[in-house]
Amino acid sequence: MSKMSWQDNRIQAAINGTNPMLMKELKGGYLVFGDVQFLPGYCVLLPKREVASLNELTLEERSAFLLDMSIVGDSLIASTSAIRINYDILGNTDQFLHAHIFPRYAWESDARRKMPVWLYDASNWSNPETAYHEHQHRALRQQILATLNQDY
């Protein structure tokens, strides 16, 4: 029997501390760094418990989750050169609640910046050059956490 990877259940891995992308436990969820960083600072917010959609959370849990999502956006604006933040809760591929938090930048082409992130070339999601690398993204991760800790 093969050993399960943290990627097989990212929420449980965040809960038990084995998700290496985990940045911080927040009131409404777990903040993790995105697997790819073609938009530097891309993060994902995971809920405190496994649910398929936002609608399965209690009103209190929803409020905390969505507030945390916006506070992470504030931190990304403060710690990067992002000009705005895109928030996506889709659930089309991964069948568990998670919120994508994408910084958007002035250096993106006008055509790209005006479109959803998902319209970037598909290679960005699997290219080793755009993947998160702890040594390469350590300073950015620390800066995001520093600004998040000021506000949170």
C-alpha cells in the first residue's frame, strides 16, 4: 500500500501540520501558498473542515472564511506590487472548498490583466519554472506573513 501524500488531502494535511505550503492558520481557514507562482504571491485559503462548497459551512464559518480571504488580499496588496486581487471559489476540479487569491500586476499585458487567470497558458500550471520553490519564494512568503500578522 502506498503512503498518502499531503496533496491527496490538502485540508487534512493543513490540520495536522504536514502541508508544506501552509503559511498560517487563520480564524476561518488555513492559508497556503499556491503550487505555482507565475503571479507571485498566489495563495489558496482552505477551510477548517472538509466541505464541498461554501454553502455547507455555517453562517459563522462562512463569515470567518470570507473575511479571512479579504484580509489575505489586503496583505498581498501591502506586501507585493499587486494593483488588485482576484478571488475565485470554483470547485470545478477539486471537489472541496478552497478560495484562490491571485495578485494581479501592472506588468501583466493589458489583455491578460483584464482576463481571468485561468486563461493564461495552461503550461503555467505545470511548468517547473513557475512552480513554488521554498528557497526562491521564502522572502515573499515571509513578507506576506509579516503584513498579515500586522492586520490579523
